[in-house]
Amino acid sequence: AFWSIQPRDVDNRCGPLYDGMDSGREEERTTMEKDKEFTVARLILRMANQIVKNRNLHVKALGLTTEQADSLLFFLSHENAVINDLKDYLCVTHQTARGIVQRMEGKGVVTTRKSPTDGRYQVVSLSEKGRKMGAILLENGIQTGSRLLHGMTPEQEDLFLQLMQLALENVENHPISSGEGMLPPEIL
């Protein structure tokens, strides 16, 4: 789903993003290349901010927080998951995941029951209200994706998707090392 976040337990996706592919190449990069790289990063940030702004409006209209919306979409695609699964998916503590589920249960979006195989776990299921809200969130995500692709040919859409996936892999697989991109102490 467009709005859903990806599991974060694979390659430390909870950490900061990487902003340079090969620091040894720094000397070779021209000012024009650096300007282009900065412009690309800024455009993606602007696009992301607009998407988040639109998403927050949709989520608020449903009476949910963004964390609850992410959780709802998780449970929509993972029937009978347990709170521990949500914890791993959101990359949060068990207490935080439990709190999200309790608030969602209070809103009538999910129900919980003890696991039949292990009483220590709470199985979470969407209520009918939760399923309807999930369908609305998915439709809103589809509309946003459609707006992003508006005016592109099918070939451009495919290329855009491939390039976005490559860029995401780049920032996920090359995290910033400690202190990289920071101002030298003498400037501070």
C-alpha cells in the first residue's frame, strides 16, 4: 500500500539517511554536480513533505493518528498478527505498540484476544469499522500515487518507479557514518 511503511528490522532503517554515495569521490565532483545532487534531495524532500501533509489531513479526517493509520494498514494486510509483530514492523518498543493498539481498540478499530497457542500474546483483528477505514486509507494512497504519476507516459511511470526504488535502496544501504556531513568544530 502506498501509505504503509516498510518493515524496518532488515537493515537498520530506523537510522539516519545517507547523503553521499562515495566520499572518496568528493574531490572529483564539480559544483554543477553538487548543485544537481542538492536540488534532487530538496525536490524529494518537498514532495515527501507534501505527501505527508496530504496524508495527515486524510488520517485526521478519520480520527486517527499517523501511527494508528500505519498500524491499521499493517493489520489490514496481516490478519491475526500479534502486537509483537506490529512492534517489529513500526520499529518501536513493545509498550508503544501496545499503547497504539489499546487506543485503536478504544476507537473500535481493532479487537484483541489472547493467542490460542501462547497466552502471552495478544492477537489483533480489525473490526468492520477498521476494515472500512483501511479501505479509505488505501484509496487515498492510490489517489496520491495517481497524482504523482499524472502527465507521465506508461514508460515514464515505469522509469520513475525504478529510479525511486534505486534511490531508496541507495539511502537505505549506505547510512551516514557518525559525524559525516557535520560542520568541522572550528566553524561551530
